[in-house]
Amino acid sequence: MTDDLFADEPPQPREEVLCRGAVVLRHFALEQEAELLEAIAEVTASAPFRQMQTPGGYIMSVAMSCCGQWGWVTDRSGYRYQSTDPETGQPWPTMPDIFRKLARDAAETAGFRGFEPDACLINRYEPGAKMGLHQDKDEDDFTRPIVSVSLGVPATFQFGGSRRSDRPLNVMLASGDVVVWGAEARRFYHGVLRLKQARHGLTGELRYNLTFRRAR
Ligand code: MD3
Ligand code: FE
């Protein structure tokens, strides 16, 4: 079934399998867009967005914040999870219940029951921001999935394989789309192309991405 632009019903969630272990849940979070954005505003009122430095000395174009028990940080000494915000010295804000439940429900829909994230990384993209191809490997247990939620301006996501040289697949991720990455897809290279200038009714020119992880 395809969505009718003129229908008065919200678009129905649809599942697209990218490869074994990776499922796009189109529109899964669409009805919660506004509430999720409010929760992002609350979290980032106490843990403000910041552009961190990579171990190699570059400033990331994506601004980040975190909530939950663990937050992902990077600086000249490396990438790691830590329980406090290096900017404030305070524990990261509590993960909002709406975040926790969405991550759990999406994981379950994709076949991973009982997902309890202890970390949520919040990425904010301005026009021109990008994320180069990388693997997420700072977590303890790769049998746990990662759940990602896209909000705001759409982006082209690149999804490769287990080697950096594997040619990536381009996937458009729009507001409300949720992706669950488990099994072997959990280790695959991925990135986001430069955000194009565009407007979204709730976020203006910005794109947000939530990634829910089990760090420990
Ligand atoms: C595939 N974020 O924060 S979300 C990241 O849109 C990150 O901000 C991107 O990559 C973003 O690390 C992509 C999709 C995603 C997230 C984690 C993954 C895909 C993944 C982990 C393993 C495999
Ligand atoms: Fe990643």
C-alpha cells in the first residue's frame, strides 16, 4: 500500500528490510514528532548541544547531546561513554519515558524483545553538516541492537558493510522514520551525507537524530 497525499489518515507504518538485521520502520514515530522534539528541548536545556573534537583534532559538524545513564563523548583523548557531561560535570539528564518506550517498541517490532537502552545520543544537523562513514563500536555487547529515530529535515543515510571499502547503499530517512540495527548489521559502516538546505514545519532547517544504545 502506498500513502495517499490527500488522505486524511496519517501514513501507516511500513517496514523495509535493508539487509539481515537492519529494518526501516517508516513513519513509526510520526505521531510523536512534536512530543519527541519537546523532550529534546528539555534534555538540551540542561545538557546543551555542543560540537565535540575528534581524537584527530577535527571539530564535528554535527552538534550532540546525550541523556540516560551513559553519554557518548569524544575529545583529543578518544571516544568513550561516560556518566557525566564533560561540559557541566553533572550526570546526563534522565532519559525521557517517551524515548525509552519508543526505543523498546521499535526494537520489539523488529524482533528484538526487551531492549532497555542506557544511552541516548542526540545529534543535531544544520545545513551542510555530515557524518563520515564509521562503525559504532564503543558499546560492550554487539548482540544488542541500536535504534535510530530521524526528526526534521530528511537526510541521505549511507549504509555500507563490515569493511570500509564496501560500497554503501543510500537510504533517505525522513521525519518519523525509525531504523533498528541488529545482528550483523550492528557492526556495519554507516554515515550521513551533507544535509541539504530544506525546511520542516517543526524544526526549520534542522535535522535531529536519536540513537538508542545499550552501552554497558
Ligand atoms: C548502523 N548517527 O550517532 S543513525 C551515530 O543520522 C550515527 O545521526 C547517524 O551514526 C545519524 O553513530 C545515523 C543510523 C545508525 C545509527 C547507528 C548504527 C545506523 C547504524 C549502528 C550500527 C549500524
Ligand atoms: Fe553511528
